[in-house]
Amino acid sequence: MRQLTKHTLLLFNLVLTLLLCLSTAGAMESADCLDCHSDAGMVGEEFAINGEHFDTTAHAEMGCSGCHESVTDAHPDDGLAPSKASCKDCHDNIYEEYSLSLHGSNASCADCHNPHDAKAPTEVSGFDMNRQCSTCHDTAETVATHDQWLPQAGLHIEALPCITCHTGSENYVITMYLIQRDQGNRYSKFTTAARDDLERLAGDKPVQALVDTDSNGLISLAELRAFNSNPNYKDMRLWGMMTPESVTHSYQILDNRWDCSFCHASGPDAMQTSYVAFPEKDGSYVRLAVEKGAVLDVLNGTPDFYMMGATRSKWLNIAGLMIIVGGMVMPVGHGTLRFLTRKNREGKGH
């Protein structure tokens, strides 16, 4: 085969560069897409996108054209349906894992994940995770089936994302969320605190300062105690959930989740590592680390988070020790006195 001359090679590279430039120039920018698609009245609810939410996702870095390559500046007047990338084009390992799971043949990726609102596992609340599951799995039915073998099934489902037990996810921690009830109505139900409500409480300070009062990025046991005892926050609580930091898509029933000690033990790292998660305006959550082991101190740190076999109270430990010591004083003291006075009793029939 005749070798390409230097001039021919240069010409080929020039044509290729021009084609790439034309392709890029013809692609519509994400901002142009959102000019229309952020307005449900213009494009309809099905194609409406919350631009504020999308801008903070990992997908926003690729831009709309990263998944919709065929869209050009002529859209929508060209009458062509936009191309749509498959999730497995980028997430092939996850796609393969999910395809082999119990869910693989029952739901597509988009049934659980909105690609225009995709977030990392640590940016999503445990409540939101369970809301995704409840779109197919009715909560009342789920509680009823679990109640056949799981004590306090309803409480478990409120305090655990489903994926904690039904995937091979790892690196579990305790994540606490601010919940609130109607002000002045002590019998109203607690719900997740909204960003706007927290901003009103915080005033001119960031919402994290409601708990992290010194704004150093670490919530101490003293700060937890101050929050829980503050009369201004009497209608608020910290609700703890055991959440994974590394999520898998291997939906299954795992044998070790039948073992209560998977959660109900103070030794696992999950009981030592905790965060308080604060809602952001874009619907995600940002976490602040809590002093190590703080969730184990139920009276001082987290009075509304109690996990049997895991949570501790140093004051109850002290009280328990005093009871044991007090119970030993009588027999030991009585025996000691009898030993010391044994000579006085000799020959007296005692």
C-alpha cells in the first residue's frame, strides 16, 4: 500500500478537525435546552426539568448533548426525536450487576433514578431512598409482610433505608435528619424539616449553625446536647437512620441481615460514625460529621435515637455500677464485720 504523503496526511487532519468543529457547533448548549425545558407550560410535565437540581448533578458536567447527541440548534423545528443514551453506556458495571438482581427484569434504571436529578448516595436522604421503593412496594403491605417475623417492623422501616438490608451496600453510618412538627401542636406528626423552615430559624446564619453553633464543621456532643435542650427547637428532633455510603445494585435478601447484631451492637463502625444531614435548595443534602461515638450517648447526645443493644448512656452505666456495688456492700460488709468480731462471739453460741 502506498504510504500517505505528508501533505495528504495534513489535509486529512484538517478535514477531521473541521468536521469535529462543525459537530460541536451544531450541538445545542445545556443553557439553551433549559430555556425551554425548565418551563413545564412550554414543553409539558413529562419533559420539564428543574434546572437548579440538574446543575448540581454529575450529569450536568457532560451537558445535555452528552446523552442526547442528535440534538442540534435546529431542534425542535427539525421534527426529529432526540436520541437518548442508555445508562449502560457509562454505567456498564452497575448495569450488569443490576440485571442479575431480583429487580433486573421488573424495573428499568429510570423507574428509580431521574437522570436529570441524579445524586450521590450521601446526598440523598434515607426518606427519599424509601420513597423510591414505595412507588412499587406499598408501605403498608411491606410493614405487614415484615411484621410476620420482624419485631417493630414499622419502626424498622422508618429508621432504615430498604437498601440497608436488601443490597450488598457497605460502609454504614448513622445519618441524622432534622424533623419537625406543627409549631404549638404537640400531637402533630413529625415530618422532614424543609429548607425554608430551617432558614427562618437560622436567620442570618447558615442552617448548619442550628446544630454546629461554632461553625467549625464538626458537631460535638456538647452541641448536640445544646440543640436537644434548646426551647426554641422544642418542635424539632434529630431522626437517625443507618445509611450506606457505598451503594450496590445487587437487590437480594442477605443472610447476615437476619442477624440482629448486624445493627444492634455498639462495636460496628456504624455506631461510632455519624453525621447530621441538612437539606439544600436543590433537594440534596449536605452532611456535617458528628463527634465520634456521640450517637451511643442517648441522654446527652441523641435522646430521640435509640437502638437496643447499641445505644449507651454513661449515667445509666454509673447508676448500674452503683447498684451492683451497693448490692455487694451488704453481704461483703456483713461478712467482714463478722470476721473481725469473731473472737468476741467465741463461747457465746453465736
